[in-house]
Amino acid sequence: MKAALIEVAPRDGFQPIGPFIPTEEKASFIAAAHAAGLRRIEVGSFVNPAAIPQLRDTAEVLRQTAHLDGLDAQVLVPNARGVALALEAGARHLVYVISASEAHNRANVRRDVETSIREYGDVVAGLPPGIRLRLNLATAFDCPFDGRMDQALVLDRLERILAHRPDVEVGLCDTTGRADPEHVFSLAAACLERRGAPTRWVFHGHDTYGLGLANVMAAWRAGIRAFDAAFGGLGGCPFAPGATGNTATEDVVWMFHRMGVETGVDLEALVRLAGRAAALPGASAGGRVRAAMTGGCG
């Protein structure tokens, strides 16, 4: 069996870091992740640079990493303006984000959910041929403002979003890290039961409360086979107070390898990369495998 890993540290992991990471250094991290066997990498986002100044150089990061053989460079876009900027920069794989929660959607993209869904429909209708599209449903499990999400509401919003285009990949996002394995299994199983092919599913988790790997395992048991993770356990949503890092890629790889599940990733190379990431000024690193394999303590 095989699990597909999507590396999100260059976007979700770098975005909360204050000191600006030079463009060449970002490109170097992406090249190292690619050398470790990771092929799908979220390299940045096209959001208002006033909101996320760390990622204001995403267009240049795309340009500097375009030579990497087989790299599937995806970028996050929050609205039609972000889509236009991404396409202008040559992006071929877009990740559009809508929150299941009204409060978080307003905090994240400054509009209500219904407006976001309508705008998403317009974007889908206007995409040029050959552009890959993923839909991230933020706060699919829990909202930092409203608490635990009602599963029926989440499923209803997913149905209306997927009515615009069913042949997309959907990321079920535990934005706050407060999801538990039972909740993850329940929602993931319901999604797969309602929507099989051509819809594809990804789980995006955080390790805020130490349940990152347990939630990955719950999603795996439910039938999801693709997972977002961030080397060094970097990450945190600026619009979800208290949310900390993504589940560490090296932890997910170690777990799957122990289970006999292929990932295509060189774990030792990934651990070295995670160590570099943890040393970035302003970074808040997480995960356990890095310390266990290097004899470190953090």
C-alpha cells in the first residue's frame, strides 16, 4: 500500500515566521524536500502581502524551483484575485480555500461562506484548460471562534461546493488542531461514502494538542490516502488563534514506514531537512522523530 504525502511547510509552515526567509533559502528548502523524495510541495500562496508578508515572493519562488524534475508545485489562493495572480506567475496547481465556519471565513478571507462558494463557482468556470484544482475546506472539524463544527453542516457545504465541479481534490482541514480521531474518522468516512471518484480526498492536520499522528491514522482507516504535513512540524494559521504547527512530515513518514506503507520519501534526508527548518529564526518547530533519530531534545 502507498500513502501520498504533500509537503506544506514552504507555505503553511513558513507563513507564521516573522523574520523574512530569503527567496533563495525558500527555494533551497524546496529543492531539499524534492531531493528527499517529496514531489507535491505547496510552495507559497497568493494572498494580500499585508496579511502574510512572509509569502510575498511566491511568484519568484515558483520561478526558482521550476527546474526541479517532476515537481508538482501547488499554491494557495483565497479568492479570484489570488487566482489571477497565480496564473500570471505560471502556477498550474491551485489550492482554493473556503472555511466551513462563517466566523473563520470572515476572518480568513473577509467574506461570508455563501459569497465564497459563489466566487469559487465563477473561478471554476473561468479556469483555463490544464490547471489542476484543489479545494481546502478549512475548519472542517473545529473553528477557533465557534468551536466544534456540526458534521451535517460541513457535509452540506461540501455538497454545494462540489456541485460546481466534482472532479477536484478536497482537503479536510483540522485548522485548529482540536480534532480527535473519532471525529476525523466519522467525517472522512462520510465524505468517502457520499463522494467517491472523481472526487479525491486529503487530510490536513495540526498537532496543537498532540493528536496529529492519531488523526492521520484515523483518516487512513477511513480510506483517505493523501496527507498534508510539514517538515519540522512548522506551521500555524494566523487567523486561528492558538493553532500551532502542522503534523511533522518526518513523523508521518516514520509511522507509515513502520506500518509497511510506502511513501517514496528518504526519511534520513527528511530528518536533516527538518533540522534545518527547526533552526530558522522565528520558527516554532514540532514533531518527535527528528529528536529521536538525532539524539536531540527539540
